[in-house]
Amino acid sequence: MPERTCEAASSITNDIPFQALIENITDSVILADVKGDVIYANPKAHEICGLHKSENFHCSIFSLFPEAQVPNINRLFEHALKQELGEPIEIRFGVDHSWFKLTVFPVAAGVVGFSFHDFSIKRRLQIISQSQRDAMRLALSGAKLEEVLTVLVNGVEKVTDFQSVSGISLISEDGLSLTCAAAPSMPRETRQYFDNMTIDEQTPLGKCCQTRDVVSVHIDSTPDYNDFCLSTQALGLQSFWCRPILSAESRTVLGTFCLFHRERFTPSADDIDVINALSKAAAIIIERNNENRARRVAESALLENIESFNKQRRLYETALSNTPDLLYIFDLEGNFTYANNALLQMWGMSWDEAIGKNCLELGYEPWHAEMHMREIRQVIETKQPIRSDVPFNGTNGRRIYDYIFVPVIGEDGNVEAIAGSTRDVTERKHAEEMAKRAESRRRLALEASHSFGIWDWDIKQNIVTADERLGELFNLTGDEAEQGVAIEVPRQYIHPDDVDAMDAAFRESIDSGMPFDEEYRILQKDGTIRWASFRGRVIYGSDGEAERFPGVGVDITRERNAIEALHEADRRKDEFLATLAHELRNPLAPIRNALEILQSDDYSQSQKCEAFGRVGRQVSQMTRLVDDLMDVSRITRGKIRIHRKPVNLCEILGTAIETIQPLIDEKQHTLLLEKVTIPIWVDGDLIRLSQIFSNIINNAAKYTPSGGIIEVLITTVGGKVTITVKDNGEGIPTDKLETVFDMFSQVEGGLERSQGGLGIGLTLVKRLTEMHDGSVNVYSDGVGKGTKLEVTFPISNNVSSSPSKSQKVEHIPEAPSEKLNVLIADDNQDAAITMGWILEAKGCQVQVVEDGPSALKAVESFTPDLVMLDIGMPGMNGYDLCAALRKKRALAPAIFVAQTGWGQPSHIQRSKEAGFDHHLVKPLDLSDLEPIVAEARQAKAIRRN
């Protein structure tokens, strides 16, 4: 192609020195004529502008520059034509979009020179340095993260000469999405698109995070990211480029740094270096921000925890100081290291007086203090809490306290202290009863919920479905209940007596729309019967026809059984009370008749002696009834105690038969007793074992018609002995065999029993037998076919040489010439005076008073050797009177006897604590009193000698 030249240009370009200089410098130089056409370009200019030699004289100088810069460059060009030198300007252009300082200068007439000096590196370093410095300054001043990151984004946009839209997105805390954190030049609608963007491969940003690599997209030519491309193209953007922002150690992705361009654009290597540098700065700032945020959260949480701890501490201190419960802490030596205000008040002590001392040092009774020390040692050894209750005399008087000791476990796993809590439970019985009722209601609710079921009857399809529990109630399999069966299938298990009522209730509900609420019985495949309560309501279609009948069902078998049991217990109670009244009145008639005989002169001495005997027998009968009632009460409440030792069972049987022999003789029974020559030893309580066999043989004698036969057999098998008592008497109905051992159980109506009894004898037999590790069973073929009872005990191999019979007093010394002085204090003067007569007949000098003050006055002039005090006297009870009399020196040798109707272990223990030597239960048995009288005589004789 022919070259276009001019004379001026030729003179310059053909100059060899000029060529050597201009073609070897690092700056780009272009010469243009007055029209602005390129007439020369050195090699560097060719490289920067992407020109070929053939194009030198076919293009305008202005076509090489960005259109936006042409007016300014044209202005400089005009000045140069006028031989004026203009100021250099900064411009970005060329193949690599590098930064240049452009100088337009006159060369010769009609020739203008254009010089380009590349300062891209310096420019980029300035942008990087300034952006990092400004961002760090803002971050350190506490600016918001968006403001700080905006500085870095602006730096990138400067690098691209503001031809790109840049933004930073951050990964959410859950790592599942991206949120736009800074994009000042991004249109609002575009930024909304980038908020909460899911991290997946459906978007380039998501892919960038997942692959941890650069993603570049030309919007109009990529088949991927269809939704993203459509949304971005709609905003007039053509290119997208992003890179991940990695943490300082490149372990995690913090977010993305992205660029949008309105033209097809790929960042140059220099641009990417800038973005990389600013990305690292962004990573430092983001991590520092995350650390600051985490620290603030941690500090806030710490402050909240401290405040919460202080609040809890204040609450605990307030609660511990103001609770009515007694709270305390022991060290491992049993010394108190803490006691709350309530405990200090109960002791009547200050903190300094109490802390550091043990129970004994604080005035606890020795047995009480020793008990707590044992418990503390047990808690330390077992690392388990211990709980009990105990009486204590504090500033509030004698109260009953429930306490618990709990180990405080240290970090080494050992007990480092014992924490305790004590509560006044003097009124505990009432509270326990209320708690028991509440627990019963709670259990009933739980049981009801566990037996709750749902059913649904599709009336038109005649299909009934139910859940598993209700299906089981109707003997359905799981599949049948779930998939449904015809209504006739569950209906066949309804009790025949309830079917008609159930059908009628269903029809009424369907016809009237009234709710269904019925209870009926369901037959089980094992032959049992269960009760259930059902409720439901009909659902009608748009045509008014019944379509479905859903409802619920509850198994109420337990409730029904409980109600029936309550009715049965109530019936037995009424029967027992009637029988008790009958049994207690029966002895009164012969006693009253005997008194009439004794007061009259119309009867012979033999008749009066017989009357005395009858009174004794009736009193013994009433005593036995009361004793049985007391024994049942003690057993029921777990208060009875048995004293077990090896005893000869054959001797006990003999004693029991001897006791019942008068009744056997009276009814002319034949008693067949198997003789056993070898003693059979069991580990038991002699009195309670005798009570067992007396009750059994007594029942056999009572309920066998006159002239009957009673057999007593003894067999030993496998280390056990079985005593069988058989009779040919009235027998027991077979349906009553399971209940004969129940409390107050009577085979006949209470008022019809001709033989007497309260229905508690066999209850005592069963409970006492079980307390001896034995068992008892009853057999009968029915009414009139006799009864057989079998009692089995384990045989004892640990036999001592001591006899099993209780030792009786072999000799009671004769009354000495000096009589024994006896003081009797009892508000029941009839009992006291008659007891005085008996003792006077035995050679005692007796003084009787009716209350405590009279007794204190009597001892001023009368010194008793034996003092018998009733406990339940008005004004001053027997315990207090005993303590007062014990303080008198003259009565120190005297023997004190408590006589009361209360005979439980707690009463006996309290008698000992009050100072009594003996505790006798009314009515007094002279065989129990005579050894005590003998003891008092012997003690007086020793003192006299």
C-alpha cells in the first residue's frame, strides 16, 4: 500500500539519529499531521496501541483513545498546532488498558507529537496503598464493616477507570448463603439480587465459594447460570468476574470480590494483582471484624453470665437466709461450717456461737449426736445421700424434723463437704395424705392417657379404623386396626349384656346428632373382661347423611375395679364395725349378771365362784380382742417388732393347744396330734408364733360343729417344716378362699356369726407368718366340707442351749414384817382403787391419788418403794410426773412403773427417757406385775440389811 508522507515528516523520520533515538526509548511516540492522521509511530506505540505498520497512515490519532477522552485530547492537539505546549494528562487506553501520562507537543510546522509514558505500576501501587491505608484507618476507628469494605471496592473501580461495577459479598454465619456487604456503584435492584444468595453451583458466586477459584463469565455467550445471566443481562451488564476472599491462612472462604462490566471484559493481569492485594486486605479486615464481633459476643455473654451469677448468688443468699427450712453444711469431721438464720434461731444461738462446733457441742442429746455422726460417715463412704426424721427440742419446743444429708463431690471425685436440709414435719401426716391424693390423681391421669385410643367409623363404607391401643382392646391385629374392619368385628367382643344399649346409643347419636358417651364391657380372648369409656360425634355430609363417626376410647378397667374395691372395703368396714360392737357387747351381759350374783345373798358360794370365773374369761376375751386390733394396727403401719431366736416349734404347738383346750373340751372335739419326739427348731418370736397357732386352732374349734375332729400334722421336707391343721367343720366357699386373709374378711354376715370374731385373726396369721419368712395357705372343698390350713417355716440350724420357754419367777419372797409402800396415781379411780386392794392383799401398804399434783403432795409424808403412774392423766401427764418424782432424793431407790393403754415401741422408748423402769399395758396382767413387786421387795430387803 503506498505510503503517505509529507516533506516535514520525511525530514524528521528519515533522520538516522532521530530514528535511533525514537525507536529505542521506552515511551511511546506518535506523530500526526494537521488533520490528526498518524504519520509515524515508534515500535512501543505499535505495541501499546496494537497497530500494524500498514495501518500507520490509515487511522486518525483520535481513534486510538477512549471516546470520552477525545474532546480533551483534541483541545491539546489544537494548542500544539499553534506551537503551544500543554500540560500532561493521565489517560487509560491501549490493548492492556494501562495508565499513561500523555503529552501533546509541537514538533514542526504541521506536525504534532504524542508521547505516552506508562506509569500503570505506580498508579496501581498508589491505589492499593491509599485504599489499604484508608480502610485500615476506618477499621481502627470503629467504622462499620460496610464503610471499610467500600473503600476497597472503590479502589478496584479506580483501577478499572470506573468502567466496572465492583462488590464484596460475605458468607453468612451458617455458611449457606452470601450477603452483599459493599457495592457502592451497584444499582439497587442488582444489589437486592445478590443479598441472601444461596451458595451452590447455580450461580457463579456460589461456584466461586465452592471451588475456591476465580470464575469469569461473558453473559451473552455462556450456557451456564441461566437465571443469573438473564437477571444480569436485564441490568445491561455484559461481563462478570469474581475471586474468593480467603482467610489469612487460606483455610476458609470468607466471601467473594466481584466485578461487573458493561462490555465484554476480562481484567488484565495487573488489575487482578490489584484485586488480589485488596482482597487480602479485605480478608484481614473481615477476620478482624469477625474476631471483634466474636469478642463482643463473648464479652456480652460473659457480662450476662456474671450478672446472672451475681443475681443467682443474691437470690440464693436471700433464699437461704429467709427460708423456714434449716440449711447447713458439715465439714468431714462433722463440724458445722454454715447454718442459715432459721437454724440459728431454732438453736437460739448466734453465728459465732454455733459455727465450728459439732452436734454434741451444740447441746444435742448424745444418742442424737452419735446418730448424725454415723450418718455423716456413711455419706462420706458411700457418696450417697441419706434421709430420715428425728425429734428435737429447740426454741420451738419438741418438734419432729425431716432431714437429708447430701455429699458435695469435689473435682477429684471425693466428698469435700456434706450439705444438709431439715424441715419441720410435725404436721407431716396431713401433708403426706394430701401428697398421696395428688399422686393418686396424677397416676390416674397418666394411666388414662396411656390407655387412650382413637377410632373412626366410615358409616357409608362400614369400615372402622383405630389406633394400636384401641385395636388391642378389641382383639384386633395392628394391620386390622390400621386398615379397618367391618363394625361387626369389634361389635362381637362387646359383652352380651351391653350390646343392645350400645346399639341404641349409636342409633340415637346418628339420628339426633347428639354426642355419643357410653361405658361398656369388652370381652378379651384370654377370657377376661375390660371396661372402656367411649365418646364420639357424628359428621354429616352436605346431603345431611351421616358419613363418619370419629371418637376416642379410654380403658377404665382399673377405675372400675377400684370403685368396686372401695365398695367392698366400705361393706367390710361396716360389717366389721357392726361385728366389733356385737363382740364388745357380748362379754358385758355375763359380766353384769356376775355382778348381780356377787351382790346378792340368794346365790350359793359355788355359784359366786363360778361367776368370778366367768367375769375373768369375759375380760380375757375383751383383752384378746383389743390386743388383736392393736397387733393389726402395728403390722399395718409397720410398727410391730419381733424378737427372733431359736425356739422349739413342738413346744409352741403344745402351748397353743393348751390355751385353746377349754374350747375344744367345751365343744367335745376330738384332737388328733401327731407326736414328734425330736425337737424342731425355727428362728422366731415365741409369743408371735404361739399367737399364729392359737388363732388357727381356735378357728378350727369355733367353726367345727360339736363332736368334730381336728388334726394337727407336722412334716419336714427340704429344710422346711409344715404344720397342717385340718377340721371337718363348716368349710369355706371356694369363691371366698382368695379373700380369707384380707382385713375384716368374714365368710358370713357380721351380725349372723354365732361364733364371734372380728375377721382379723387370719390377717394376723398371714402377716406374722410372713415376718418369720414363712408362708400360709388355706384349702377347702366348699361349705360343710371342712378346712385345711398349712403354715410353713424354714428350719433353723443355729440352735442354742437355752430353753425356748420364757423363764418365770421361781420364788417370790414372803412379805417381810415391814410392808412394801406403793403409790398409785391414776385418774381412773376404779382401776386404781381395785389395784390397791389387790396389792394390799399381797402385803403392801398402798396410797392412791388421782393426778400429778396429788402425787407430789403425797410423797411429802409417804415414801413409796414402788410407784405406779398412769400416763394419760389430765393437767400433768405421767412422763412429767415421773421426771418430777425422780428429782426427789428420797425416791431414788424406788421402782417406777408406767401403766397405760399405749404400748407401741415409741411409747415404751419415751417411758424409758422419762425415767420409768417398766412399761405395762392396761389392763394389767398380774403375772406381769408380780415379778415387779418381787423385785421391789427384794430391793427393799437389801437396803434394810
